[in-house]
Amino acid sequence: MADRLWDVACALHAHPETAFDEHRAADRLCAELEQHGFAVDRGVAGMPTAFVGRAGTGAHPRVALLLEYDALPGLGHACGHNLIAAASLGAAIAAREALADQAGTVLAVGTPAEEGGGGKIIELDAGVFDGVDAALMFHPAVQNWSWAVLTAQVELRITFHGRAAHPTGNPTEGIDALASLVQLFTTLAALRQRLPSGSHIQGIITHGGQATNIVPDLAEGRFGLRALTTAALDSLIDQVTTAAHGIAAATATTVDVEKVRAPYAHFRPNEHLSARFDEHIARHGIVMSPPEPGVFLGSSDIGNISTTLPAIHPFVAILDSDQSDHTPEFAVAAAGMRGREVMLAAADALGRTAIDLLTQPALVAAAWQEFHQRANTDHIATPLR
């Protein structure tokens, strides 16, 4: 299947589509699954570009291979989602072939809009992952890590409301909403200095007034918040919200604090599943390791999956470690020969890990036992033993 999978990866790369608009990619992936005997439901969870392909008896174990296929605005597949889609496609087809008439279920789940849209969260809420025993995917990277610290993340829209006036004609009648928003930036700068490792606040002004001779009656900012765990993120949201309301009270404005979308949860690793993937991809000369301490790669809606059921999200290098994703160079690598080799190695390792789960009940039980243990402690910053 190597050439066919590479054709898929290249087709997605040649026609990048951004969040929730991945129609060409979804159609191609669904067609491939149908040709290999999957029953495909399109438009799941109210998203036209989401899908679920099912094969097997419907019974447990139920293993989901996750496909991402959205691109970055202006940069195309500079995060390598075309390789994620092709690898999980190949793994799902291979697992289905190996399963044959044996009890168990293989799911190929198309997850739109990882880059800021949270398609996996929408699917979770819609019940797409109900009864699934494990979720598997890989991510192209510049390192070979079994997993990485992916922080919890949310974007807040904070809007201050004041009263318009002429700044010289009747200045005492004005209530400056922009001044309140600027004060929030100052307050958060003080808060930022004492945030723990892994926590972060970054803000921009999206609306600050219409003209210099009008006291702004509305000012809006967007703030990206990150923290090591979902609980820590909730605490940070409370701190920012308290600051915004305190400033509003002090300046006679009113304020609205809204989540732009559902928060991304932190990633919860699973040693039992990661060990299997690491073992299988080593057949291809790729040696995996724990993440480098203190390095945070960002956030993803795979975190919400991993805090709901056992999951893996290994990072496999398609560029050297002095490079980065979300760059033009990474986009080129996602259609290059090293990208092809990594995609095929990951497809093989994911497929073998899925087959292990489908044929070894003890592995499923061990993965769930570890999942519950980590849920009680959330040792997200602790390397795997």
C-alpha cells in the first residue's frame, strides 16, 4: 500500500484546506476507506468534513485510528497533517485486514480543525468516542519522542463596554473602554511574572476604537492561556476573569469574558501503549525517547481524547532538531522523501499497535488501569517510567 498511501498524502499536501473546510481531503479519505470495506458515516457530529469509518463486528475491543487533515492558513501542511491522515488511513486498513473475522472493531475517525477548531472535542461531545478502548495517532515533528507535554489551552475574548464622548468637548461624559483593556494588559503582565512553568498568557487587541476624537465605548482583546494541566488552566482562567472584572469595577466599565471555543485539555500519556508503538517503529530504525524535560510543544485537542480514554500521540522527526514545524521548511518536508519514510513507518507501527490491542485483552486492561491511575494524579510533567 506504500505508493497508494503516499498518493493520498501528496494529494492532501497539494490542495491544503483549513479548519472545517477540508472537503476535498475528507472525500478522498472516505473513498479510500470505502474501497477497503469500511462502512463510512460522513458529516458526523454536525461537521460536514468529519467522518467515521467502521470495520469489524462492532464488539470490543474497539480501536480508533485518528486522521487529521486540516492545514495552516498561508502555510499549507506546515504541521504535516497530510502525513497524519495517510498514516492512520494505512494503519486502519492494515488492522482491518488482520482482524478478518475475529471479534473486535476498527474505527477510522476523521477529525477536522485541530488547528484551533477543536474537532475532536466536538466529536467527543457528540458521542463519537463512546465505547472506544484506545485512540492512536502520530504527529510529524523535529524529534523522536514517545509523547510530549501538550499543555491545556483556551482562548478568551474579553470585551470592555464604556460610553462614547468627545475627548475635549465633553470628556467627563466619556468612559474609556480601551483604557480598561490596556489596564488589563498591564495587570496580566504583573501576573505573568509569577506563573509556574508551563503556564502562559499572550494577548492581542482586536478592537480599540473608531477614531481618535471619540472616546472608545468598546474595546476587545483576545488572550491565549496555557497551563500544564486542565485544572491549572481553570485556575488561570479564574485569575484572568477576576482581574477583568476588578478593572471594570474600578473604571466604571462593564466587561464580558467568553471562551472563543472549548478549551484543549492537557495530554495524558499512556506508557503501555507508547511502549508498543516504540517497539514497532524501531523495526524501521527509528528510536523513540521520552520528551526533553521543560520543553512544551504546544496544545492540541488530542488532549481531550487522552483525558477521556487511553491514547498515544508520538512525535516522529521529518526534519532535524534545529528546525521547527509551522514553517515553510516543514511544509516542504511533509511532501519530501523523509516525510514519506516516516509516514510509512508510523502507519506500520500504528497498525501493529492496533492489532496488539485487538488481539490482546490484557493490553487493553493494562492501558485502562494506567489511564485511571494517571487520572488520579495527572503526572503530566513526569516522564514515563
